[in-house]
Amino acid sequence: MNSTDLRRTAAVAALTLSLATAGAAWAQTPSQMPYDAERGVFTFAAGIEPSLPAVVAITTLGAGGGPSRGDDGPKEISGGSGVIIDAAGGVIITNHHVIENGTAFRVDLLDGRSYRAELLGADRATDIAVLRITAPDLTQVDMAPAGTLRSGDLAFAVGYPLGLDQTLTMGVISGLGRSGLGDAVEDYIQTDAAVNSGNSGGPLLDSRGRLIGINTAILSGGFGGGNDGIAFAVPINIMRFVTDQILTTGEVVRGETGATVSSLTPRRAETMGLEIGRGAVVEDVVPGSPADLAGLRRGDIITALEDRVVSNGGTVQAMTGIAQPGATLEATYLRGGRSFETILTVQRPGGPVIALGGAGLSAHGARFADLDGGVVTRSVEAGSPAAQAGLMAGDVVTRAGSAAVRSAADLERALSGARREITVTVSRDGETARVTLPSA
């Protein structure tokens, strides 16, 4: 054997010894390394398995189509997943869209038990719903501290996708503070853990099995809406804000500043002569409100709050919505091509849902004004009932229910007189659209 062979053999022996030593060290410190010395495999099972019994399957029953459970009973109209956050109280978190239109709800546990659930409340803007079951020996999930996530952290999605039994998938946190999926309260965690139909409402866990978010949406370019590696979860700070209010009062009340904002889109940025393509446009400011006192005006573009980039109106709603009354937020905004900074104070909403004044009509988070014998939608607050109904800035209202609308006063009478939901007909880009607004 020549000197070259001897050096090569020595190097291989040293590498083998190094790997063996490293493997032994990992095996001796299982609390620090995901290694099962007995089986000789890397695994996250020890952290994840205790949380799995807290993940449940949810079936929503109603009057819709689908297979019937009995001749006269309600039918299965949708399904999804959920997670138990309070074992003693039987409290379960899921998505609003999982329980939407349901009249009864069934919860199936991992051990095969099945229970009827009570709906305690739901919030469409954050896509969170709260159910409760009465059952012994439940398991609840632990929660990770809010605000500690980082891109690159491992993430595990658990649920009941595509009609399968409980399924676990793994990925990483791809991004934080995501928004732009719609005019809702959005501050999503983005992950590439596989999430499919049926995962909705299930938990997103960290590598220790702690709850970090509620899986709520996917982006898919493929036929049939399959997973393309981009999924979104509601973070636990928003989930807990909504859940605590539902459990305490049965409803969700979000903070406000008096500024009506909408999303800055690339198309709108172009018409405004802006070189940026994201932010929140201030559409209106209530006189005497915190936004007015902070110096904000119609047309300002909010670009950052508390050193966070504002992607759209949903970002503003998410940050102001979960702030405590009296809390202050540092805001950066553009006006006339120049950047300014100010302080916004958050207050709790006050005043009627529908109000007619000299500046026009305010109703369900939208502002309306008279326009040549009609009524134009001047702005729509992100996350508001009007935004959730699909109303858009620029819509011209022509009818409310069966009544013709020729002025803001006509619209106010129709909305205030509605006992239930009312269908509003609008003209949008030369076409007719209909949206359903709640009653007063």
C-alpha cells in the first residue's frame, strides 16, 4: 500500500469514527436531538404524538345536499378538522367556513368516540369558529408563545384531509404576516406543509407539538385545488383574541382608529401614479377620531405599522383589531410622494352600524355618497361585513331589496328597515352584481 492509499484509509477511518461519535452523542441527548436510539432513526414523534388526540374531525350537518343520515335528519354538507384547546371545557377551534350554514355539528375523536357539538360563536373575518362538546378524558394541545416563530422553523399540519383518517404532514414556516388573499383580517403564517381539503380548521404545530396556528387556506394552480406547497394558517395571537371574546361575550369586537382603509392594488397604484404596489389606502377619516388626530387624510397610503410592512387593508385590520383600547401604533404613510410618521391610538368601535349624515351614509363598514341620482360606494373597510359580502369601492347601488335607490337616504331607509339580510343590487364595471348585507 502506497502513501496515498494510507492517507485515504486514515481519512475514511477518521470520518467513520467521527460519524459514530456524533451518532452516539445524539443518542445520548434525545431531549436535544430528534433521534430514537432504540430504533436508530431520526423522529419528531416524541414531541408530536401527545398532541394528536387533541385533533378532531368535524362534520357539519344542514339542509344542503349530500348523503342523508336518516330519512328526516340533517344532511352532511361539509367537513373539516379542529383542535381541542380546553379539555376540561370541551372547547374546540375550527374554521368559520367549516361550520358555515350548519344546523348541527358532529365531532369524531381519534379514539373513535363521536359527539354532537354546540356552536359557541364564529368570526368570518378571521375564519375562526368555536365549538364545545361534553365528554370525559379529553386531550388538549399546548400553545407556543405568540410572536416567536421564524421562517425556517419546522411545522406540522394535522387533520383529516380528503376523507382520510388523521394525517400528519411536515414542512417549514415559509413566511409570516402574509395577507392579500382577500379583504379580511389577514396576518397569516405561510407554510409548505401539505394541506388539502379537510385539513381546514386543524392545527399547525411546531416540532414540540405546540399549537402555532389554525390551517385555513391554500393557494393552488392545479386542477381540483390540490396542494401546491403554499398553505396559510391563522396565528394563535389572532385565534386567541377571537376565541377569548366568543367565550366571554359571544361576539367579536375589533379595535378601530376611525380610518377607513382599502387595499392598494397594482392597478390602483398605477392610476394614482405610485411606484409601490402594496399598502393600505386611506379612503375616509372620521372627524375627531384617532386617525384624524394623527393627521391622516383621504388618499394617504399606509406602508408600515410598528415596523411591519403593510401589504393591504387586511394587515391594518389585523393589527388594529387585536390591539387593546388605548394602545398606540407607530404608522408610516405616503402623501404626495413623501414619507411621514405618526402615532395611531386604537379605540373600541362606537356609534350605530348604520348612520346617515352630511358626509353621506355609513353602513356595515362601507361609506356611501350621492352621485347623479344614485349612490356610489366610496370605500369599504377591510374585514367589515360589507367587505365580506363582496361589496367593492366604486360600486353604484341601484336597488336595496325591492326598493329603487336614488339617494343615500333611500339606501339608509332600506337597510334600517330590513329585519333580516337584504340583497343590494349594484352596477360594477358595466355589469350587474348582487351582494347580501346584514340587517341593522
